[in-house]
Amino acid sequence: MAQVRLEKAEVYLFRFQLEKPFRIALGATTEKTEVIVALHDNQGRVGWGEASPSALILGCTPDSVLAALDLLIPALLGEDPRCISHVVDKMDRVLLGNAAAKAALDLALHDLVGKLHGEPVWRLLGGAYAEPLETDFTVGIDAPGVMAREARALVAAGFRAIKVKVGEDPVRDVERVRAVREAIGERTRMWIDANQGWTRAQAVWALARMAECGVEFVEQPVAAADLEGLAWVRKRSPIPVMADESVHSPQDALRAIRLGACDYMNIKLMKAGGLLRAKEIATICRNAGIPNMIGGMVESNLSATAAVHFALSEANVVFRDLDMGERPEARLVSRGGSAIQDGCQVLADPEAPGFGVGEIRREWLAPVRTYGVGERMRPGE
């Protein structure tokens, strides 16, 4: 094969308003600005990636992601995209942290290499076959009756697992969980996510009362930095505990496991910095006997599709929180990729190379950067 190198990168902003504010213990989201990256090789192929900034969870904003890309992309141009591990390691040598910016580049690299080899990313990552993946759908914090009605409608639409956001007030949270369980019946799986909203004592009090509702697990009941507290709650909780915001990197995963802080661990591509580091976390968890969930932020269906490929490649992912990118305003990919059908994420064409993204709505994108080997240009300069 002829020499392959990264020749050009384009960076765009994708802004969308949520049809309904999405409220969790950390606050409400009404709009999002995603950073979209297109990496070009010297033979005309292009790979697409996405960064989903979050100031409160990832410690980044769209502006800080753009600043990080100003450092990362020039260091990657000229590299062979097939050497993904080398390129991702180089990003870590250039800049500490900044996982969302690195995720955008990692995703674009995997998409590009899949196209180069003519293979879907799920197979490149070690998956044996592609099948519909059952996913939950999340109900944001609201009045108990409102949440119950929304959950009932989701079950009627085909979802067999409902995730309930809590963490605002323990007493009110117990009411929310009981109302949702009554609405969805006993056969529907129910997960809860406190997004760091409780103290240790509040978590134990609430979980003791929620256990009667058949809750399968609770995500991140206490502050992300309080791994000892997470372990303390786990020892006293009748409901299994999942780490989420406490674990971003493979190193975080090792610390959580050594402390006995969780029964399960949630992997998100934006926290991990992309697919390569996500696989490393899954490998650590698999060898420690800790099953994984694949989740996401408020993202477009571009990165949601990448998460589907990851889930198809990793047997240790037994829970799927893949409801992101499904709203019409977040469907940046207009043809190909993945979509939800009857409560499952389904690839439009499981054999399509890369992520199988057939068409991007470019009219929704605002160009902000173009990089070439040895140069960078801003529109208008």
C-alpha cells in the first residue's frame, strides 16, 4: 500500500437546541455546541469525529476544545493514521487531559482507518458480529408524575430499560423512583443515576428505600472525587453501585477497583478520550470482574454511532445507555450511522467501512478552523 499520512484537518461547530431541557443533579441543559473534526489523508479519504464539551463533567468548553485542537492537530499532521496507538500516545505527550478534544481526533482516526481498510470499526476493534443493541432511555429530573408519564410513554415506544435521573433531594427522589416503577410495571428494567447529587448518608438512606422498587443499579451516588465515599456507600447499599464521573481514564479505573468502590463502571468516549483508551478501561474492568456500561453525554448521532461500534466490539459492555443523538435536532448524520428502532440501536449498514456514516448535514456546520501541514487558517483571515 502507498504511503498514507494525515494531510489536512477541518474543524466545525455544531449547535443545537434541545426540544425539552434535560435536567440532572448537576443542572439543566437547554442547548449544546459540539466540535466536529474531519481528518483527511493524502489519498482523499476523510474520517469524522466529535467532541461534546461539558464544563461540569469534563472540565472543558467549546472554546477550550478549540484551543486544545490548536495544539494537537499540528502535531498529528504528517503521521500515518493507521498507527492509531502511536498517534493517541503522541496526543498525550503534547497535552495533558483534554479528553473531549482527544476523543474527536481518536474517533476521526478510527473512522478514517476503517475506510482505508474497507472494514467497519466494530470489527477493527475486535467485534465478532453486529446485532441490534438494546438500550435504555433516560428520564430527566422533573415532578414525579411528569417523570412517570414520560417513562410510561417510553415503554410504549419499545424501550425495555428506563434510566431515572435523581440526586436533587433524597425524599423527593424516592417519590420519583416509586412513581416511575408504578408507571412502567415490574417487567421493565430500571436504573437510577444520581450524578453526584447525594452525600454519603443521603445515598444510603435513599437507596435503602429505593431497593423495594427493583432498581438494578445506581450510578455515581456521591461526588466524583470521593472514591472512598463511593466505596463506603457500596458496602452499605442494597443496590449495586456503578462508577461514572469518578472514572475518566484507565488510571482512574485501576484506583476505583483497588478501593472496591463499585460493582460496575460506566465508560464514555468523551471521558476516556476516545475508543483506544475506552478499550483499555474495558480490558482492566474485564480482568477485574467489573462489567461495563457504555454511555454518553448530550451528543449528536455521530458520536452515538461511534459508541455503538465500541459496544459491538466489547463483550464486557453489558449495559447500554445509548439514547443520545436520537432527537431530530441532534441528527447530524442524515444517512447511515445508527438509529434507535424498537428500543435498540441499529447500524444502518453493519458492513459499511468506518462508522458507516453516509452523509453529514454540512449545512448545519459552522467552519472555524482548517489546518494543513505546516499551516493553520481561520475563515476570514
